[in-house]
Amino acid sequence: MLASLAIRDVVLIERLDLHFGPGLSVLTGETGAGKSILLDSLGLALGMRAESGLVRAGQKQASVTAAFQPPEGHPVFALMAEQGLEAEDELVLRRVVQADGKSRAFVNDQPVGVALLRRVAGLLVEVQGQNEQVGLADPARHAALLDAFGGLAGLRGSATSSFRAWRGAERALEAAREAVAAAMRDEEFLRHAVEELTKISPEEGEEESLARERQQLQQGERRAEAVASALSELQPRDRRGHGPASALRAASRALERVPALGELAQPILVALGQAQDSLAEAEQMLERIVAEVAPDPRRLEVLEDRLFGLRAAARKHGVAVAELPAHLAALRGRLAALDADTGRVAALERECATARAGYLAAGRALTEARREAATRLEAALARELPPLKLDRARAVIEVTPRDEAGWNAEGMDRVALLVSTNPGQAPGALDKVASGGELSRLMLALKVVLAAGSPVPTLVFDEVDAGIGGATAAAVGERLARVAEGLQVLVVTHSPQVAARGAHHWRVAKGVTAGRAETRVEPLLAGERQEEIARMLAGETVTEAARAAAASLLAGAA
């Protein structure tokens, strides 16, 4: 409910703090006292249009703060969580308007956009006024109101969950179809790429292994060249057999042909013999090395062809060589997915058909229940309208089917509360066929019938009793009191019969302070209430008869 309202520098109000309780609260006062300013101020906090004219003359800004105490589990808490706003037991809406007309909005002191402020406020307050109706006049809310009246929460919930399941199945089916279509567009490329890479058959770590072996073979070639060069130095290099070995043999023979050298030549001959032996051994070792380490030229050629082929394939497919095996596997997977996705599409089509059938069943059950509830609601409204001087009015609850494109989580049909205020007049939208006073009383009748199912805890009526009096005004007051048994109701009234029904009573008056007009609001006690109601009955001069009538009204309302 609305717990308090703090107004600062709004038109004729300099500073005003009001605290509200449950039940029916009435605000009375003479015409022009400023009752409309109170409603404009509340509307400002609820997200209605801000204008520079609302700022009190000479002030830089105006502000209105409305504090609410929603019941536990109220939908407003879910909205707060969805928007990332901190939720507390007390919910505070605040609006600040600058003198240039610019405004700022806050929820629990957190800055928000006016649109979000309006959404939050819409879950907390409904305003039914002479010039503007917020709540029942909104066609988008009629289905929820009918469902609440008919106790159709279970059927509505089933339709909602079935609709979401159906839409989820449709999204999954569409995604699968798009995947198949994309794969089929690429099928020719995929098959060519898979065939090409399958021929190459890349292996994990193959590039590194080939590069390492290639390096080893290249190093082996250089070693073989060095050994061959060394061996060629030791072996004869021409037809006459000249070489290190022949040179050593020739030296030995030359020394042996000189007997006179005798013992002098002997050590030399031994050294030359040893040199020949060592040379022969070195030659044999070099020949063995050549035989053992000489690289296979064909192997290096094959290895380089393989390595360069892998690298060319990697460049063509835009991946690293090391990624070729995984890329090939992915391409094969995409090809395999063509068949798998085709089968999956068929399965999802079956799931989608089943989900649609489930929604159809839930939606039809909800439609039938709504039609039955609509008949009961029309009858209930028919009983409420005559006492409100609307005996010629007729309320019609239309439940009409939507095209499939219009099916939604609320069901398969459109619910509209229509009214005809005169015989022979076709029923029309609430705000199109009734005058301001008629519309407010129509709203009151609807609220009497629908109050039990209303998620909005606070209702505000502005002069719902306009243009009526006597028994009709008494009927209005009695119905406002009935609605207030379950909801908090605030009403601005000129009717003493309505004022007498209030559990709380404020008087709005205009005075002059320091040469400036100012609107004041004061709570009235029992004796003061009687005097105010007597004024409403008698006018400018309050008589004893008026006081007695006021006492009678208060006693009858107690």
C-alpha cells in the first residue's frame, strides 16, 4: 500500500508530508483548494508527464516522494530483480522536476528512466480520474483481470508454459534447419576438401618429425661430403696412382736402394712403414664411414616433397600444419552432420508438432474457461451498475479468437471489457463510450467485482461521485468501502455520503502565508469530520440540521 507521500515546492504546496493507512481514505475540500494538486503530485511520482508549471514559483525544483509497502511476493519485486534494482521492504519512488521542465526519476534512491518508473508504479497504484484512467481502461490487462476473476491461474499458467515450450521447439527447429542449409551450401567444397586432405592424410606431430629428419639428412650430407673429401685426399688422384700411400712407398724404396745408409735408414724405414699402415687403416675407416652414413638422396627428396605438400595444404585451408588433422576431422564432422542434422530436423519437427498440440489443448481449455467466467462477470457487473445510476449501462466481456500469428503466452484469444451506456448503443471501449463520471463509476463497479483478484494494492479515485447525489452517492460510498476491505483506496470527493465512509479523512484547504497562496492538508478527528461533512451538506453556512445530518451519515457508515 501507499505508506506516505512527501511533496516539496509543487505549485501551491511548499512542504507537505502525508501518511496513509489501509482501508478507505477520503480527501475533501472546497473547489479550488488544491485537491487536484495532490493527485498531480502523486502522478508525478508514478511517472506521469512532468511540466515546468508544477514547480512552485521562485523555486529551482519540485520533488515528490511516494513510499510503498508491497505485500510479500508482490510482482514488483520480480521486476526490481529483473532490472537489477535493490529491493527492500519499503519501496520508494521519487521524481524531481527542474524549473526548466527537465526531470529525474529514482527507485529506492537509484536513478532510473521514467519508463521504468512508470512500470514499477503500474504494479503498485491504479488511478481512475475524470480525465485519465490508468488501469482497467488498458485493454492489455483485461485478459489477466478476467482470469483473476474466474480463478483461472492454473489454466493460464499451463497455456503460458505450453506456449514457451512450443516457441522453444520452434527456435530449435529453425536453428537446425539453418545449420543444414548452411552445410548443404558448402557440401561440394566440404567433399572436395575432405577428399584432398584424406589423400594427404596428415598426422599429429608430423611436420615436426619430418623437419627434424630433414635436418638430420641435410647434416648427414654435409658429413658424407667431408668424409669423401678426406678419402679423396688419401686415395690416388690420377692414372699413375699418385697419392699419399704411393708417396710413402716410393720413399721407402728410395732409402732401401742406398745400402751405405745402413743403420741410419732403419728407423726411417720403420716410421715410413708405420705411416703406411696408419694411412691404410685411416683409409679403411673412412671407406666404412662412407658406406655407413652416406644419406639416401631419394629419401631426402621424398621427405621434402611430403613436408612441402603439407605446408601448401595448410596455407590453402588457412590453418597451421599441426592443425591439419583436426581440420580434416572437423570437415568430416560437418559432412557427417549433414545426415545427422537431417535426421535431427525430422525429430525436431515432430517435437514442434507435439508442443504445438500441447499449446492448442491448453489454449482451448483456457478459452472455454474464459467464456464461462465472462458470463459470470457480466452477471456480476449487471448487479452492480443500477445502484450506481448506470441502470441503462451494459457491460460485455468479449472473448474472441486471435489469428495464429497473435497467439501468445496469455492464450489464443483476445479479451475486451466493453460497455454500452445507452439502449441500442453498440458496446465499445471503456474510455470511448462513457463520460468522465460514468467511466469512474464503471471502473468502481468493475473494481467491486474484480478487487479480490487485483495484484495492485492501491486504488485512487478522483471525484468518482461527480454529477450524482442522494442514494447513488450512498451506493458509491458503500462500494468504495467494500473495495477498501481488501485494498487501500484513496478518493477525492465532494459527496458527504462518500466522505462519511472513510476510515481516514483529510481536509484540503487554501490559505495565505507571507502574502503567498498555499495549499494545506490536515487530518480530521471525529468532531472535525462531522463539521466538514456538515459543510459539504449545507454549503457556506453550516446549520444545526446539517450537523445532525452529518452525524447521521457518520453513524450509518460506522
